Amino acid sequence: MRDPERATDERTPLGLTRLARGITGLSTTIRGRIFVAFLGMSLLSGALGLYAVVAISHVGVLVNRTYDESLMSINYARATAADFAKMRSAFARRTHVRDAAAATKLDAEIAELSTTLAEDLTIAVERSQSDRSVRTAGAVQAAVAAWEEMRRSLDPATARPERWDALDQQANAVDSQIDLLVNYTAGDGFTFRQAARMLVAREMHVNAIVAGLAVFACALIAWLLNRRITGPLADASVAAERIASGRLDDRIPAGGRDELGSLLRSMAVMRDNIQAMMQREVSQRRVAEALVTDALQSSREGVVVVDAEGGIALANAQALRFFHGLEAAIAAGVSLSRPAEESGTETLDECFRALARDGEIRLADGRWLRVSRSATQQGGFVAVCSDISLLKEQEDRLTETNLRLDAALDNMSQGLCLYDAQHRLMVVNRRYSEIYGLPAGVIVPGISAQDVLRASLAAGNHPGCDLASLLRQEHEAHRGGTWHTQFQELSNGRTVSIDRRETADGGFVATYEDVTERRRAEARIAFLAHHDTVTGLPNREALGQQIEMAVAQAGRDSGFAVFAIDLDDFRPVNEMLGHGIGDELLAAVGERLTACVREIDCVARLGADEFIVVQRGVDRPEEAAVLARRIIEVLSAPYSLSSHEISVGLTIGITLAPGDGASCEKLLKNAEVALDRGKTEARGSFRFFEPEMDARLQARRILERDLRDALAREAFEVYYQPIYSLGTDRICGFEALLRWDHPTRGFVSPTEFIPIAEELGLIVPLGEWVLRRACEEAARWPDGLKVAVNVSAVQFTSASLVTAVREALRRTGLPGRRLELEITESVLVANPGATTAILHSLKALGVRVSMDDFGTGYSSLSYLRSFPFDKIKIDQSFVRDLCVKDGTDFIVRAVIGLGSSLGMTTTAEGVETEAQLAHLRAEGCDEIQGYLISRPVPVSQVAEVINRWNGATRAIA
């Protein structure tokens, strides 16, 4: 048990603590300060003060009663404003609701709010203490009644905008009257409070007169309390009035740490909460309305609401886009129950048909709609219309794709069979039946893979095979767990390639391709890899294999010979008659060569007009010589080709193995050396390889290299031989002749390096260089002198000839009439049409054209008639024998007469004696050229030659 004495001791400090807290509270709180002040005033005033306290208390009660009634009136006036705002909000929602139950609920809510508003307004009037507040309350009641009357008479579906504007104006009038009522009630409270204060002041003045000291003490205490209480209290009162009047944006001053400070802070929080709640409510309401409107209007689905009577109550923007004229129909109240009578347009009829049932419908503009209807509680329905045009288009494309896929399968070059996991046929195309020659309808989806093989066996595609052997072949093709390409040889000689690939579902797809032609092509390619395409003879690679085999056998058996055969004058055939005739000639040569040798021998073509023959079993050179003579005899006989009869010569170089070499490369090189020697010394014959021939070949290679280098450095010279006119007895021009002064060999004869230049393809750039140099020099001669330039057959057929002549004349300024181009008759044979065009192009530049070496070639008189020549040059071979009585003089006389008759100048080349000159003058020749007049001279001596024959006045200035 606790000790009573000890318990008493514990209660004593606790009581002292509470007493200390109470005393501290009296000095720090408003209540304590007021208590102390009034206690002091009571002690000072005594009995008279008691009377003053009673009077002041009476007045305070009057003030509190008046203030409470005024505040109550203000609050109920604000409640009236809130009730009217809720009525407007409920009515706004009522206008958008189509559900009857919801509409009824909202109507009940509006009626209840109207009753509440009337009750709040009545209380505000009862609490008000002025006539103006009563009158204003009556005006509010009348305005609300007028708004109610306008609302009830307004039909949201059919109301015109003017009706809505009038309703909004009446609502604004109600708000204005309510605001006025609030202001009046607030003003009444303030007026009566001031009156109460005046009464208190009067009573205090009376008491002050009776008891001055007590009044003075009270005034002093009131002044002290005013500093701590009255200011914050006034701020709190003003803040309360502002909050009550709806002025939520005004600033509320901060208070102290006492009750009034807490009150001000609480009022600020209350003001902020009210403001936030109002803003949140307005924002939420607006957002909700906007979301509903946007969701409906921006929906990609057309939404149409139809009531129980069939009237269209609502249609969103998408529905109006689907059905033109629907908006006007809604405004006119058209009903779905009588569409034929009321629609009047095809579009609306289309709309009514679409809304009549669920399903898909195609509009007149080609769009497809899917209509889904949902019943409403009032007996109507909501129709949702979805545009499925894209879906329909995709279905059409899918159908078209499937048709194309079927067409692709049926038109594949390969047969195709697709099997499922049970090896049942799922897909087969037409090409499979075509490859295996199966009748239509035999191979159909659903049969097994073995049934497909049985059908192929029944068609006779696999003679000597049964089903087991075919299955065994398939098993062999599936070695190592991987399908490998299988080739089937059919009874009709066709080859079928079969490829199989497994599918994800456990089945497989097999493709069947007829590779007969491809295998033949591959065999042809393999043949062409070792044979020449023109002649069908072995090529260089196959020849190398044959020679290596012969070399390997030469040690154990007898030796062999290698023939290098080159056709003489084959290039003119290509250039003049075309490559087609050239290839035909090469094929004929190959056939004749093959006929000349034995089966153990080999005939090959290395390229162009070069053939190789390998003769086996050669013990003595005489045996090779016999074959060489036979080849020359057989190949030299005329060839009757498709459009021409041609004769060609040939030269043969022979090397013997193993004496001349033991490798393919060495033997071919030796044969070519012997061939070059034979072409140099005696075309149309054969030569055996001799060791010293290799040195001559090396010398030719050096000459070819030097020729290329000389062309690059322009290390040539142009000499000029005068052309003498017998009519004027003076030099009328010069012929430009190319000379090459080799650094170590001296002057190289043109007959030696010109053929090499033609073989190397250097004759065109070399001829263009001579043309430019001759035109440059001739431009400095007297005006009456011309220059003649030889043009080779290769250069003349070049596409750049006319351009080169035009550019040379332009750069040097030489008139075209002073340039003369000399061509041989061989140029005319190749392509007469193209030659004529080139000659006319040259004539258009003013250039003269002469036929050089007339009588030594084809000498067809039709050329003189067909081509625009200006001059005929008689070859020096005729002039040399002019004084010999062998008929040459008659030929010369005939040529000169022919030229005179055709209006062409005749020039005789190679005149070396006075007798030749006299004879030509007597025959009427126009011009001569030869050593009798002058040898070819360098350009530095041209002036001297002109001076000697034409006189000093006619020399170069």
C-alpha cells in the first residue's frame, strides 16, 4: 500500500505546477489578460463599478446578439448563392443526359435545391435587420422564380441560341441580386455594431462622470488591451467579411502567437481551402465536360442515338461525315420508322438502311461500314458505325495475293510439293505434273508421298525401278540428317533435280527442276573452257596438256613435232569483208587442218589466224615436212564461203621435240620463231627451227620496243619528194614520206618498220603525226604548192580520220585544196559504202584524193566510176619497164587515157631516166615523180629544190 504522507507530498508539487501554469497563462493569453483587467477594475470601482459592469455586460449582450444575427444573415445569403450555382450545374448536366432515369434524378435534385434556396433565403430575411435587405431578398426570390420558369419552358434539343442567351442573362441577374443581398446584410451588421459601440461609449461616459477614477482606470486598461487585442481582432473581422463576400484573393495579415493570431492563420488556411476547392470543382467539371465532348466528337466511330419512337436524338461528327444530310434530318425530326416518306434523299435512305440492322453495308461512295447496335433502357438503341473500307481493301488485296500466289505456283519453272508432318501432300503446282508427264487430277492434296511416287512409277518415268528403289534413293539423299540434291534420270531422257527442305511443322517442301538444258549448257561450258569458240578446236590450255603428255611420252617413245601455222593476208579479209567472213574462213581452215592429221595428232587454235598442230610419232624431220607440204597444199586451195570465194596463203614454223626443247613453253616459242623467219624470208612455205633464229626474234622484239619509244618521243622525220607538172614544167607539190633515223642502226627502211607498226596497232597515231607535220610545213610553202600524204588502209578505216584531217587543217591554216591524200585500191574493197562516205567527207573539206599504185591491186574500173578520185598514180613497176617492148607501154597509155577521159590527173611514179620522161610526156601524162627530178629531201632542203626547178622568185620566202 502507498504511504498517505508520501502521496500528499507528491500532490503538493503537482498542484504548485498547475498553479504556476495558470498564472503564466493569465499573462500570455488574451483570456488571462482580460480576466486580470476586469478583476482590477472590479476592485477599483467597487459598488459603482459593479453597476458599470452590469451595464456594459448588458450592452455586450446586445452587441453580440446583433452581430450574431447579422453574420447568420450573411451566411445564409451566401448559401443562397451556392444553392443557385448548384441548380445551374444540375440543369447543365440535365441538358446532356439522354437517359430518362438520370434525367428524372437531376430534375428531383433541381427541385430539392430550389426548396433549399427558398429556405436559406427565408432565414437570411428573418435574420436581416433592415428593410433594404428584405426588399433585396424579395427581388432574389422573384428572379429565381423567373429563371425557374424559363428553364422549365426550355427544350434543350430544339431550343434556339436566343433562348439560351436569355436564360444565361436571367441567371446573371439572379447572381447580381444575391450579391446585393450579401452586401446589404454585411452592411447591416456593421451599422448595428457601430450603434452598439456608441451605446457602450455613452454608458461608459456616464459612469466616468460618476466615478472618474474608475473610468480613468478602465480607459487605461482598454488602451493597453487595444494594443494587443483590438488590432488583430479588427483584421480578423475584415478577413471574415472578405471571405464571406467571396473576395478570396485579398491578403490576410499575419497574427501573433495568441488566439487571434491562430484565428487569422486558420482563416487564411480556410480561405485557401475554399479557393482550392472551388477551382478544383470548376476545373473538374470543365475537364469532364470537355472529355465527354471530345471523346464523342473525335471518335473514329460514327455514333447515332435513336429514341424509342425512331427519332434520331444524337449523331456525332463522324456519323455526320458518313451520312450527308443527317444533320438536317435530325433538325427536321425525321424518324427511322418512316424513312421512305421523310428522307427524300438517297443518302438518308442509305443511312436508314444502315441503321436498320447490325451488319456490313457498302455506301454509294464505295466505303464499307460495319454497324453494331445496342439497345437502350428507353426502348431505343445506339448504333456504332465503323469504317471498314481499309479492312475490306486488305481482304481484297489478300485475295488478290492468294490468286497471284496460285498463279505463281502454277507458272513456276520448278515443280513444287509441300508435305505435312505425316508426309501428306498439302500443296502441288501444275509444273510438277508437267515435268513427270502425269495427267491432271492424279496428284491431288491429301495423298501420301508414297502415293506420289507410285503415280510417277505408273507413268513409266523410272524404268527398271520400283517403289523400294525410289525410297532408297530418297533415303540416300537424306544422309547425315541433311537433305542433299538428288538427280533423277527419267525415261524420256530428261534430268530432274530434286531439293528438299524441312518445314517448321515437321513436314518438308520438295522442288523439282528440269535441269536437262542446264546440264547440257554446263557440258558445253566445260567444252568451251578447253576449246576455241570459232573453230571448235582445242585452245591454248588444252594444247598445253597435249604437249605435256607428248613430252612425257617422248622419252619412252618416238618424238613429235609442233607446227605453228599463220595465215597470210588474213587481216585484210577481216577488214574488207568483215569479221563474220573471217570467222567462217577460220572454221573452214580448222576443218581442213583436222582432215590433214591423224587421230593421235592434235590441232589447236591459239588466237587470230594462228594454229598449232602437234604431230605424234615423228622420228625424222622429213616426216614433218611431208605433213607441212600437205597442209600448205590443202589450206591454199580456194574457199567457197557463204558469199565469197577466198584464197589465202599460209606460212609454217616447225620445231621438233625433244631435240629443240622439252617444255610446252619452249616448243611453242621455237615454233613461233621459225614461223617469223618463214614469214620474213618466204611466205607460203615452211621453216624448221634453227637455234640462230632466236637471236633474230630478239632483234625484232628490240625493234618493236624502239619503234614504240620513237613514236612516244616523235623521233621520226618527214622527207619530201617533189611532184613535177609536165604541163607547166615546174614543181607543183611534194609527197610526204616518213623516215626513221635510228640512234644505233641509222635509217631504217619504211618497208621494215611500217609493217611492224601495222601489226602493233601504231600506224594510226603515226599516220596522224605525219599528217600534222606535213600540213605545218606545207603551210609555209608558196600558195601554189600542194602536199600529198599517204594514208594506210588501217588509218583510212579509222573513225578518227576525217576529224584528224579537219583538225590538222584548222591548226595549221593550210587550205584543203593544197592537201592530197593517197590511198590504195585495197581500201575500196573492204566496205564500199563506208569508204564512199569518208571520201565525200574529205571532199567536203576541199581535200584532193588520189588512187595510189593503180594497177597493182584489184584494178576494178568500177572504182574509178564510183568513187570521187582526183588523181590516178601509175605504179613505178610499170614506169620501170616503160621502154621495154613487153606491152607495158600500152598499159601506161591506157591508164593515162582512162584518167583523161574521167577528168582525173595522172601521175607517174619512179621516173629515173630522160627516156621515161619523154615517153610519158608523149603519152600525155600530167605529172611525174622520181629520182630524175629529186630524191626525197628533208624539210630544210625543200626551198632549194623549189628554187632549182621553179626559179628563185618562186622559192620559199
